Amino acid sequence: MIGEIFAILAAFCYAFGSVAAAKNAREKGGRGNAVLLSIVLTAGFSGGLWLIMGPMLPLIDTGFWTGVAIFVLAGVLATVLGRIFFFRSIELAGAIETGLIRRLIPVFATALAILFLGESLTGPNALAFVLVFAAVALVVLTNRREIATNDVETLRAAGGRNTGQVLALMSAASYGGSHVARKFAMRWLPDPLIGAFIGAAAAFAWFALAGLFSAAYRRHLTELFRRPTGWQLIAAASISLGQTAQFVALSFTTVTAVAIIGTIEMFLAAWLAAWVLHTEERPGRVFALASLMAMAGVIILALVRV
């Protein structure tokens, strides 16, 4: 159950990070430098752990460089594209809405894992899949009915909200692809800590290169040396821990299991946003029922691994 435990830990960290980012955006009017800061923290955290407790590097041959190259691709998909779309979608659509749409990550991840990794959707996995997505569908349908009866002010904000939903979908596709790329890279370089470090280093290199051509990226690099806000730092640190935990989970279990368990991030984010940080309204009974259904799916996955 090591993989499943780390997958649940990753979901919690991502959920807390998304809610903290939303709180920072509400108080400070934007995400600040959270994306680049989270990249640096991921590199420092995973690299430091690897130096302390990581295994020795394998023989540096063609297979080694193949693993490095695929980890670089995974870093661009998740740490660059996934996070940029993720933070921006939170600003436009909110933590709960973003978490809801990003539940499509297992759809992308499972399809790609079957295609490239030869994984199969077993009976228990399929049951968990059905439970989790039935929970998501229940929330989606409820939200649509609420939006239809909302006031004019909410409808006027629909344009920005729709943009946030599209960005959340793009984030889901990027993260789904990164799951498969990470698992694939471990065939040649089976070390989750060095994998997380390579991905984060590649993402930072991407930002540095982009800074040569974009004033906005140069500003982000400059702001990296300024003192971050408290919630910005918490958001970046939480998401960095989540990504590292997810790397570890992928080294112990399947892409499908990690992706399905990741769907509980939506429910964790909702309860944290409502009851802990008070950034959004408290979920109702329908959401509570959906949360129980999603948790049941995760429990089924865990019991199968016992």
C-alpha cells in the first residue's frame, strides 16, 4: 500500500496548495510568483532528499539518458504547463471549480497508460473509477443547476470562469501525460527523487530560457529573489511536496491507481476551502455524499493492494 499512501498524501498536498493559492489570490489580487517558486522548492526538496537518502546513480549509458530525457518531458508537461494552467484557472474559476475539472486527469492518464505502458483496467480499478466519476458527475450536475439560477452578476463573470475551465482542462491533460511519462522514464532510471529533481530543473531551465525573450518571464525570475507572501509560500511548498509524493507513488503502483486516487483532491480542496481557510462556501449534502462515494473508490483501490 506504499504507493497508494503516497498518492493520498500527494492529493492532500495538491488540495491544500490550491486552496492556499486561491486565498493568496483573493488577498493579494493574483498568484504572484507561485509557479516559479514551487518549481524551485520542488528541485530543492527532491534534490536534497536524494543527496541524503537516494541511491547511487546507475551506469551512465544510453538507457540513463533516455530516462533523463523522458523525465525532462514530464517536467515540462507537469511543472511548466500543468502548473501555469493550474494557478491561472484557480484565479478565474476558484479552487473547487478547478479541482472539479481537473478530475479528468485519470481519463487522460489511463488512456495513455494503456496505450504506452500496457496497463489494463482491472475489475477493482474499474469499480473505483466508476465510483469516483459518479461522485464527480453528481457534483457537476448540481453545480450546473445552481449556476442556472444564479444572479446576473454571476452570469456576467461567466466569461472569465469559462476561460478558467478551459485552462483547468488543459492542466488535466498535461498532468495526465506527465504521469505516464514519469512511469515510462522509471524503466531506465527507477529513482523518484532524482526524477522529480530532473523535472523541476528542466522546468526552471525553460523559465530561464523564456526570460531571454519575454519581459514577463524576466519579471518572474527577478521576483524569485523577493520575499514571498505567507500564503504564496505555503501554496508553492504544498504543491512541491505533492509532486514529490506523486513521484514516489508512481514507483510503487500503477499510473491508473495514482490517477484515480488523485481525484479525491477535489473533495479535499472543497472541505479545506470551506472549513479550514474559509475561502469558499461550505459544501452541501450532495457534495458530502459525493465525497463519501469518492472515498469508497479509494478504499477499494487500497484494499486490493493489501
